[in-house]
Amino acid sequence: MESADWDRRYETKDLLWSEGPNRWVEEVAAELPPGRALDLAAGEGRNALWLAERGWTATAVDFSPVALRRARTLAADRLGERVDRLELVEADLSEYVPEPGGYDLVVSAYFQVGAELRRQVMRAAAAAVAPGGLLLVVAHDSDNLEHGVGGPQDPAVLYTAHDVASDIDGCGLEVVRAETRGREVETDAGRRTALDAFLLARRPR
């Protein structure tokens, strides 16, 4: 999908995603000391905004101007005088190059693209992790198509945590966890389990 396609999706609802952070982002970052964070394909900025509320200096990158306008409004309401903790960057990740070694936490949540672009972005994300910092990647898992619920139905944009581990091989990060995780969601047919790829990697100090 192009940025204009996402603009149209964001315009259909007041808030396309949840107001709070992704559950895996919250699990990983809840006990971390505040630092610099980078949220790639940030959408309306839910993860970056939550981090900024917790004292982080967060940069949210997305190619949808509609999503970023919404993030800016949310930031003004929720951060008030601390709004400068959140930087919003309109950029296509196929061209965006983050600051090498500049971030204590780099997040990529549900960036669903083909393997070639994914590998490019994941290696750039890995390069952006500072010594002692973390890379967290969450995505709709390849197994979700047959054994889960929701998410894209195109297998070409689904992947596993081990795919990401292969993408960042040689980038100097140590993989802490690479696994498939279940996430309970409400559907018209009742509660179902969605399958997420979960990768957490650290750059040694």
C-alpha cells in the first residue's frame, strides 16, 4: 500500500489503532529507563507517544501525513508542555536512514512488506541501535494466515521472527528472543488467537 492508501484508511476512523501501546512494546519497555526511542512505521504514534509520556525522547516515522497529523493532535493533548519529547517525521522507510547508533530502543510494529524491503529496513533499524540498546520487531506471523486471525492475507508480506533474525545477521546485535506469540483478539465469532512474530535483539555495550 502507498501512503495515499493509508491516508484513506486513517480517514475512515477517528483512531484506526488503539490509543495505548502495543502489548509487546509495553511488556518490553515498561521497566526500561527512559532514553531515545525510534518508532518505525509508527502510524498514529501510539507506541512513541506512550514512550514520550514515560519520559523518553521518541521519534515516530511514517509516510502517511494523515496519521502524523493525528499523532500531533494526540501529542498536544497528552503531553502538553512536554510535547517536544515527541518528534514526528514524514518519510518513506524505503528511503529513510535513521541515525546510526542513535537510539536506546528501536521499534518496528506490524511493518508488513515484501522480503527485500523488509530486509533493508530491518538492517537500517539494527544499525540505529545504540550500545546496550534494544531492537524490538513485532509483526503478523506467517503462520497467522492459516492458524491465526486478522492481519494481511497476502503471504508475501508475512514473516517470522527467524526471518528478521536472518535479516539482521551481521549487524552486531545479539538475538535475545525470536518466537511466535499468541495474542487474544475479539472477533465476530468470539475470542480468537492472532499469531505475532516477536524478535528482541540487543547491541552489546
